[in-house]
Amino acid sequence: MNFRHLKFFVATAESGQVSRAATQLSISQSAVTSAIKELEAELGTSLFFRTATGMEMSEAGRDFLASSREILEKLDQAKRMAHKQSPVKGSISIAATYTVIGYFLPPHLDRLKQRFPNLDIRISELNRESIEEGLLSNRFDMAVVLTSNIANSELETQTLAKSSRRLWAANGHEIFRQGKATFEEIAKQDYIMLTVDEAAHTTMRYWSNSAYQPRVTLRTSSVEAVRSMVANGQGVTILSDMVYRPWSLEGKRIGTATTDLEIPSMDIGLAWRKGVEHSKAAASVIEYFNQTFLAPI
């Protein structure tokens, strides 16, 4: 047993699916599956029950999850202590979009603060167009954005993670009975359209590759509104694993399914102006993200 086993186990337990854990860790599904099988073999017990909708933890799995989290937290604390006397100081201005701030950035800001206690990190939430303008005018040192939305040739991007998009529907919805959901069947359902961070534009782009169109009954910038309406059976949607939670604020369950047509992933990463000379502070932040997401596990 090693830290890799524990890391993969916790990611699977928290996401409920091997595919989502693999996306979060930026590794293959087979690597996650193998690690869990090795861990179960060493412990001599099943940690999960494999179901049609994902991975349900066994009683032994729930008990082991608490211990695994504690071990990984101790390891993280030890790493923070090792970086406590980091000489990096100064300030850095980082822009981020709504989705990135809400579902990706907060834990990394905490770790950056622990690693670089003398570094002043200033965060601004803006839409993509304003972020691109700010990077080109040197108002921001860098940005953490949906790199899949960036097409400006004057900017350099570095993708850190890819989040798969899937169909969301109320748990037990009839659309799950056929396995993969077809765009033909999805088009017959009421569709809840998320609009924040150009989600609606992206949605219509991949729908245009099918012979169908979504029957949109509501457009909203609120992820929680989408989550609640889907969980209550008022419609379906297609969104990324990064913003997925298996329950709504009311505690109702949401299921997911893959689709018959390929949907592009939502890619998250860094952006900066091409040719810019990074400060020591900016280079240190980039190095942190590279080590976290791109270094071999």
C-alpha cells in the first residue's frame, strides 16, 4: 500500500465513479481501477460495490475512507512544513472565470498560501473576454481559465485537467434504461441550459454535430438552479464532471450517463500573454500547478 493507492481510492469515493476520479487526477481509468483492485487485495475486503451508475462504497470502504483522508492530510501538512520557509515573496495578480473560482481554484489557493506564505496572491473574477484583455494589457500576470474556450493567438495556454461532459438526469429517469443516452432521446426531453462561462455557446456547438436540437425550457447562469431542476425531474442537461454533485440542495439524487455522440471535454488550465517574462512569483505558481497536475504520480 502506498500514497498513490490512497489518493486514487479517495478520489473514487468522493466522485462516485472511476471515470470522474481519473479526470480529476488527469490519469487513465485503468490506472485507477488497478490501484483500487490492488488495495482491496491487500486489505482482503471489498471497498466498493460496482453498480450500473458508478461505485457505491461498502461499509468497509466508508470506514477506510476516514483513515485515508487523515493519512493524506498528514502528508499534505508535512509537505507544507517543508515549504514553510519558501523565499518566494512579492505579489501576483491572477484572473479567473466563474466556473474556475467556484469549482477548481479554492483548494489550490489554500495550498499556494501554505507553500508561499510571503506571496500576496490577488484574484479577480471576470468573463473570458475581460480576462484576455487584461492579460494582453499586462493587468494580470496570468489567468486560470477554461482553456477550451481560449482561441486568442496572442495568448499561451497550458491545460492542466480535462473534465468529461455527460448527461445529467434525475436518478431513476427512464433515459438511463438504454445504457448510453442518444441525442435523439435527449432532444425529446425538456432541457435546462446553463449559460455561465459560455456554456450555452459550447452546448450548441456540439449539438450542431447531431441531427437534433435541445428543447430548451430554461436558460440560467446558476449551476445550483440547474442541479435542483434536474434532480426534481424538471428537465435534463449536459454538463462537465467538474461541476457534478450526485445530489441537489434538497437532497435529491442526480444520475449521469455517457452519450452516443462524442462531446468535447471542458479543459481547465493556465493562460498568459505570449512572450511575457514571468516574475519569480509567477514562475513559482506555474511550477506548483505543473507539479500538481502534470508531474508523474
